[in-house]
Amino acid sequence: MTQKKDKVDDGANGRRRQPSTTTAALAGALIGALAGLTGSTLAYFEAKDTRREEAQARRSDIRRAAYVELAATANKYVQQATQLLTVSLDPAKTPQERRRQFENGYAPANTDLARAVTTARLVAPPEGRKDLAAIDTRSARVGELATGWYGKGPEGVDTAKADAEFTEAVNAQLAALQSFMDRAADESL
């Protein structure tokens, strides 16, 4: 009889061990699943942060390129407007020479400036757009003064006064450009 009792006890111990083993296996599976989920979640957020940083870097590159293009085209515009005014106020220049300077120098530079201002406006923050509006206004004034004598020629013009007015307008345009560029430099590009 003793043997029978031992067998029963072994059977009881075996059943007690089975639920403990199942619980341990389930706990291990749960811990593994949580670890996997945590790892996946961390990987997701790291990838999301990386994508956000890459997008920010691309936006910064686009802004920098637009701002550099704006500065270059604004300077070229001033140069071409100055040349147009010089040719327009020179009594030795013919109407054909004035037209050639307008068509080959000033007009393309004006178009390039308009394109550069528009591009910069699309990528600039709201504060920068205000500065761009000032650049646009000042550039229009430079253009008016440069082209004002184009069709008329220099007859009866006070060239010193015209030159001084033009220089003042150019300085105002370049100051507006400098203000924009200073603000852009302060941005975290």
C-alpha cells in the first residue's frame, strides 16, 4: 500500500508542477511580447524623429538656396538698373543702345529678381515675408528710376539729381535686402 500512496502523491505533485510551468511559460511569453513591443515602439519613434530631422534639414537647405539666389539676383538687378540709367542718361548713346541695354540687361535681371523674391516668399516665415515686401517695393522704385529715362533720353534732365535719387533708391533696396538677410541669419537654418 505504501507504493500506491507514493504513486498518488507523485501524481499530485505532477499536476501541481504543470500549472506552475504553464504560468512560467505564459509569463515568459508575455515578457517577450512586451519587450518586442517596447523595442518596436522605440524604433518607430526613433524613425519618426529621424524623418522629422531630415525633413527639417531639407527645408533649411531649400531656404538657404532661395535666400542665396535672392541676394545674388538683387545685386545683379541693381547692377543692370545702374547700367541702364547710365546708358539712358549718356547723350552719346543712341535709342538703339538704350533699348539693347534694357532688353539684354535690365529686363532679364528684373525677371530673375521677381522669380527669386517669389521663391523666397514661398519658403520664408511670416516675418521674412514682410522684409520681402519691402525689398519688392524698393526694387520697383529702383526700376521706375532706371527705366524712367530709357524712352526719353537725357535731354533736359538734371543728371546729378536723377543720379542722387537713383542712388538713394538703390541704397534703400539694399538696406531692405540686408534686413531680410540679417533676419534669415538669425533663424535656425
